[in-house]
Amino acid sequence: MSLQGKLSNLIRIKLPPAKLTSKISLEEAIVKRRSIRRYRMEPLTLFQLSQLLWSAQGITAARKLRAAPSAGGTYPLEIFALIGKEGVVASETKLSKEKLQPGIYHYEVSSHSLVLHQPGDVREKLAEAALDQGFIANAPIDIVICALYIRTSHRYGRRGERYVHMEVGHVGENIHLQAIALGLATVEIGAFNDEEVRKVLRLQEQIKPLYIMPIGKQL
């Protein structure tokens, strides 16, 4: 099942290409990985957002293989970025200009782009749907990882559900380690009302939210 044609194509933003090197080693990122729930009121750059999304589902090899393993290459996950007011700027040298419009954006893997799914800052509503965890509304962006189970269960039957849950764990860890490498902080959240989160994101019924990851600079 594809989302093609089912998301609003009001705005499409080509993301900067991913960098394949970092000043921090993988081992250091693992040591520094912690669950952080307090964030500064400072925006992320478009490059940082690009790098985070690439680490989640970016294409890393021929045959469109991605950054995280997927059972049978079925790729059931869909990534959404909820961007707050002044949550993302074009670059650190242009903090007063070229801010992304607040809204819900879908990560389009094939083109490494953001597509505006719904305008408006909905972080407060997302926090309410996540059992009033207010820090979700304080982060400049929230990444929500969702799943279309049918993509995997069509091949593997009931076992496919387990594979999807394994995959969201792979992706969550990728995002977390990438955040550390970028000098950012995050936490994986699974405590929320599934249906309320789906409504906040205005998703089709078959698209199920699995993880919320608020991301920002540690307070």
C-alpha cells in the first residue's frame, strides 16, 4: 500500500544531502545516549532535520535499501515530522529568515524530501494525546513513526506484526544516536492514546502511530 496521492502536496521541500561522517564516533554516541525530556527554546536547522530523517529511513545503497533493516524489505514505516513555530530554520547563519512553516510534514523517502501534510502547529494537541506529557510541546520538532502493518503482514502473516515492532526499535535507535552525533537530545515515547494521536496527525485509519520522539537541544 502506498501513500502516493493521499497526502497534501501543498509544499514540497528538498532536504540537504546526508553527511556520512561526524566529529563523534559511534561508540561515543552510544555512551552518551540518554532519555532527555527538557529542551531549549531554540530551532533546529534544516540540515539537522534532514540528517535525522535520513537516519530513520534514508536510502543508503542500490536497490533503494534504507538506513534501518526491514523484514523482507517490506518497509512498513512512515515518518512524520511535526514542526513548531520557528522550529526549523534554513541554517544557523540565517536564524531570522527562511523558517519552515509550522505543520505536519511527511518524509518522502524516494526523493529525500518533506511534503506538507497539514499546516499548523499541533504540538500541544500531540502532547495532550500523549497523556499530557508537556515536554512534547516544548521540543521544536516531534518525529512520529507510524506503520502500515499490511505491507509486512501481507508477506509474513501474523508474524509480520512482530517484525514491524522490531523495525520501529531499529529506527528509534538510529534517530537517537544521530541526535547525539548532532549535539541534540531526544527520548522514545510509547505512552499515548493511539487513536487520538492518529486524529492529531489526520492519518488514515490503517496507519498506526508507534513512537513519538521529541527532539531539541538539551536544556
